[in-house]
Amino acid sequence: VVTSNQNDTVHAFTLGLVKYGDTSLISACYTLEYGLQSYMLKGILTKGKKKVSKSLFEPLNLLEFQAPKNSENRLSYIKEAKLHYTYSSIPYDLNKKALIFFLSEVLHQVFREEQEPNPPLYHFVKKNLIWLDTQNKLGLFHIKMMLDLTEFIGFYPNMSNSEAPFFDLQAGCGSFIKPVTPFIEEPMKSYWTSILGTAFDKIGNIQLIKEQKTEMLRNIITYFELHLQQFKPPKSTEILNEIFKTP
């Protein structure tokens, strides 16, 4: 483990925890300064008062802490941490918590392939998490966020043929001929185009029924699988079901 006299301020959102030994955890974080990093939370599971609480490392919490950059094959310690932004609704809303858990799985897979620091991507995720915290309805938040995320990682859908009746998920563009690869057709194709062309704060204007949300998300997950080598569908189908209960 790295020992360092440096006290670098790190801004991060948390992605997941893995147990290490009987009393410690390793936290995966995406940081503004260093990109994807893992940190040792030594003794965090022991009883008694600790400087760093496990609750700080709930999925997609926005944190600020002191830690040096990991050196090759070694983890830094986080000795002190605090919330950079305190959520007002997410911890108390079961649907939002389910959605956050789902998105943390998606983002963790994305960042395994995009490990370097990317400040615009970091700020995109941070801004949208804070926006979600202020909203009353989930709507199509997860769908819009996943589609917009592709702009930062290199496979944003090409909508130059937006009037085409099919969207070829493999080619990432509209098609006037029915593709042999996975594709979206009407009426879902029109919703796909509308979601891409709608600003985040207007996404509530697009209404999909539960079955359409399910199909749209299935299409997006397929799109990620086709364009990100290691991507696998998030494991928890019950989490997605929880999301879709919300209109």
C-alpha cells in the first residue's frame, strides 16, 4: 500500500466495495484528478469510532478526500473523507436508490475501459446525479443518461439519417434497409430519436409505458454490449423492475 506525505485533494464518486480481510474494504472510485482508482479503507469494518465511515462509500456518493495517486500495482489509503455534495432525496427514495445501484454497475464497467481522467465525463456524471437528487420523478433519466454517456466514450448514435425507419445498433446509425444485425424499428425508433434530441431537463415530456421503457433499456444495453468489449448487462433484474414501477 502506498505511503505518502502528499495530501492531494481528490474529488470522486464511488462505484463499488470489495471486502479485504476481516476488517477492511477496497473502494473503486472514479476521480476527477486521476480517473479510475481503487483505495484501501483499512479497518473500516472494526467496531468503535473511525475517521472514515462505510456509509460514505454508498454507490455514486460524491466525495472529497485526501489521497495520493496510486502507484503501479499499489493502493493508496483514504484516511479522511467527506461528502462533497449531500444528497437530499436519493438516500430516502427506494426507486432512486435502485436506479443509482443500476447506474453504478453500468458506470463501473464503462470506467474499466475508460480508466484515464476525463474531466468533462466526470462533470457530466456529477451534474446529472445532482439533478436526479432534485427531481420528483425518475421518468427516462437512466435511459437518457446512458445514451448521453456514449458521447464521452466514443459511440454516440449517428442520427444524420434520423428519418430512416430503422436504427442499426451495430453500425450506430439510421438505416433505410432492414438490418441483419440488432436494430430498432418503429415506433421505438421514433422514441429513440426523440430522447437523443431532448435536453435533460425536458426529458419528462417524453412518456413511455412500462413495456416501452423495458424495451428501450434492453436496446440500450444491447448497444453498449456491441460497442464496449467487456460490457455485460447489469445483474439485478429486480432493480430494473423497481425502476419501471415509477411513471
